[in-house]
Amino acid sequence: MALDGTDWIRLRRPLTDIEKERELKVAQPQDVEPDDHFSVFSMNETFLETTDTHFHSRGVLSWGGLAVVVMGGLIAYGAADNLTVTPEHVDATELAIGRFFMGLFVLGGLVILGIGLWLLSQEMFTWSRRPIRFNRQSAMIYAYRGAPGKEVIAVPWKQAFFFIQEGRDSMTRAFIYSIRCHVLDEAHMIIQTFSIGNPVISAYRDDTDTGRALASRVKAEFEFIRQYMENGPAGLTHSELVPSTVSVRSSMRLWLHDRKALKAEKNSVASIMAVAMVPLAILYGTLNYIGRLTSREPRWPPMVDEDCKSTQGVTSTSD
């Protein structure tokens, strides 16, 4: 198994029928206009650097982790406190049974506390971001496995298996569509995997007209990458680069980005949603900033830096 953000992906297995059906072929143009979908860190004549899927939602796990830590701590503390109390008029057997169950509550609270700390560790004291690099000159892709490991995945562009991954949000049960890349061995078994770009969240599955229209944004994002690898940055535009700097402002920009699109729709429902997003953006943006502030900036291995050297000016992000 490989842990990618919050996704557990089983390795050492063949591709499933669903993965094959949802394949995005590198030599086959998509029937949509290319769109970066707010996923580009930087782009030049040599390489394109994009986000991974979990970069855009960073802060959500910290919120959940904090809540779980508090709950687990309260349960463990309350049960441990009860263990020190010896009620009057209770015989030895009843006391032993009561302390046994209080001990189970202490253990359960500690387990919950551990889960909360694990959730926090997925966004704190790790990489500040996990970029994906597409080198069009060498036709290679480089991706981070994730901290604390320092391993970088390297796969030739034409040998990578891309497909549209469908997931479900654990709380809202909304459908989540994103680009995933599997690395296959000579026997076509999956040996590595990583996610790419900005996911699409939809209340509708992509087998409906509405859901299909929304999920097509994932194809547009892949087409942006595909055209870059074929023709370079000429003719490709991006509306806004994703901020890579660690600051409160850049974290807020991440969480308020979709609010611009809602306001642009100029209807009452979208306007209400845009207003409702502000307090959530402040909460998650703050946690996003704390998580990135406690983490370290990724550094590509010398081999990758050498392969991605460019004499062209890099279009880079700024705060």
C-alpha cells in the first residue's frame, strides 16, 4: 500500500478495469480546451511544475486532527481521573470491573489521540508542498513520494499511465475527480503512484450530464499538460499561478480562489456561497499557513535539478 495524502493506493497489482476505462492517453488529444485549473506553480521552455491534488485542500486535515486530538485527550483524561477515585460502599469485584472498563476508555482515548496526531502530521512537519515536474526536453516526470521519506518518483512521459480517479469526500459525500499517474513495471504491475493538479468536487457523478460537464475540467487540465509536453508553453495561458511562498496571504489566496468564480456568476445562490466561504477560508487558510510554516521547502535531488536546468526565464510564483 502507498499513502498519497489521505488516499491509500494498493501497489503490486495489475490495473483495474475502471482505471483502464478512465485512461488519459498522452498521444490522444482530449475533446476540451486546455485549462490549467489553477494548478501551475511555474512554467518555462524546459519544465512545467504543478501542484499535487492535496495541496489545494491543505488545512482540512489539521482542523479534523485538532478536533480528534481534543476529543481523545478529554476521553483519556476523564477516564484516567476516574481510575484514581475509589467510591464508597463498592466491593472489590465491582471496583475491579469498573477500573477495567475505565482502563479501556483510557486506551480508547489514547488511540483516538494518536489518530488525531497522525492527521496533524500529514500537514505539519512535512513538505510545504509536493510539486510535480514535467520536463519536456527529456520527456520525464518527477514527483515527490512525501515526507518524511526523500524518495522522488521518476517516470518517462510516454510510459506513465494517467487516468481520472474518482473519490468521495468522507463528510459531504461529494464526488472528487482528479488526475492520478501510475508507474508500471515490465509486467504492467503498479509499483508507484502520485496525484496531479487541482481536483474537481461535484455533487453529481460523471455519468450524469451535469457531473460530466464538471468532471471535464480534469480532462482540460490534463490537456494543458499534454500540449505543454508536445509543443511547450507557446499558446498556453494560465489565469493565475499558484502561490508557492509560505505566508498568510498566499494561504488565504488558495482558499479564496474559488470565491472569485462564484462572484463572477452574478446570481443570488453563488453570491451567498461566496459570502459563506469567507469564515471557512479564514479558518482553513490559517491552518494551511501553520502547516506550511512548520514544514520544509522541498529540494529536488541534484539529478533532477541538472535535468531541469534552463537558460530561459522561469515564470515563477510570487506572493
